[in-house]
Amino acid sequence: MKRILISIAIVFALTSLAGAELLMPANTLGAGKMGWLAGARYDMNSQANSNLYGVGGFFGYGLTGEWDLYGKLGYGINSNPAAGTTGNAIAMAVLTKYQFIKESAAGSPVSVAGILGYEASTATMSTLGLNLPFPYGDIGAGAVISKIMVPWVPYGAAAYHSYTADTGSLPGGTKTTGSRIEVLVGTQLLLSKDSAIVGEFSYNSFSVGGTYTNNQISLAYAAKI
């Protein structure tokens, strides 16, 4: 049972990699503006002492000056698994960001935004001699704070994710629920007014039949269109 739960935890880790998480400050694109981001993520401390890698990105559109909408796509893979366990995942998501406080407005020294999203993923684990698909859904919400310090735009964020994974492919399996708390820090390095390199470090605590943690680093390129 413990091995099964660890396998499910790896699924959650893989799909968090595939989702190309935050990688953005609290600033918005602007009404009618579009932007995109592409990046990669490395998991430094997975639940099964193996290496997890992910690539992904998103496309965004500014609905108003304070409100953005994003679509996300990503892929994650367990490239150095524990004996007898391999895995990969594909994730698609929609995400919205609303800026509650804008830097310099009313004398505020920082920008603050709220984020809400839903992600649908399918992960495939090979373990216990079986090839097991795990469809799952993730609802996440959080807040991000950032400050413009040209050419840097540092930011920090915290988010809570609630998961439901269909483990019916396991003997006696059914739906498995779990959660993840994420805390992260990152920064944009502005290359121009419309493009930036983004670096991020995140700490994740998973709860699914036990508590598992990992740390992730990400690097991405973002641009406005």
C-alpha cells in the first residue's frame, strides 16, 4: 500500500511539473494585450529519490487592465525512477489572475494579485508490473506579490491545490484525493519592455496517504505579443 501511495504522490509531482506553475509576477498583461511563456522545471527531491523533469508554457490574454486569462499545457517525466517505477504526465489547464493592488497606485510599494485555476491531467505510471493511467483534476488558488526593480521584478507566492485522482486502474482502487501547498519565490529579468527571462524556486508539500515534500527550480522565457 505504501508503494502505491508513493506512486500516486509521484503522479501529483509529475503533473505539478507538467503544469508549468506560476512563473509570473502580480503584474497583468493589460487590456487587449497577449503574452506567452515557455519553460522547463527540475524536481530536486522527489518522493521516490528520483529525478523529475517538466516542460510547459501558457498563452495569456488581458481581459481588462486588472484581469488576465491563461491557457496552459505541459509534460512531465520521471527520468531516474526507483526500481520498478516509471511515469509521465500531460497536463492542460485554464488560469485566471486578478490584480487587486497595483504598484504605485495610491502609494502602494508592491502589486498584489489573486490566482485561480483548474487543471486536467493524465499521468501514466508503470509500477507493480502494471501500466496504470491516472486521470486527475486539480483546483488551485493562491496569491502573488511582486515589485518592479528594473531590470528585476522579484515576486513571491503561496497556493493551495486540491486533487482528485482516478486510481480505479489499481486493484481495489477508486478515487483518491490529495492536496498540495506550494510556496515559491522568483524573479523576472527584463530584457525589454515586452520580454523577460524568469527564474523560480518552489517548495511543495503533498498530502496523499501521508506527507511528501519536494523542491523545484524553473527557468522560462516570457514575451508580450
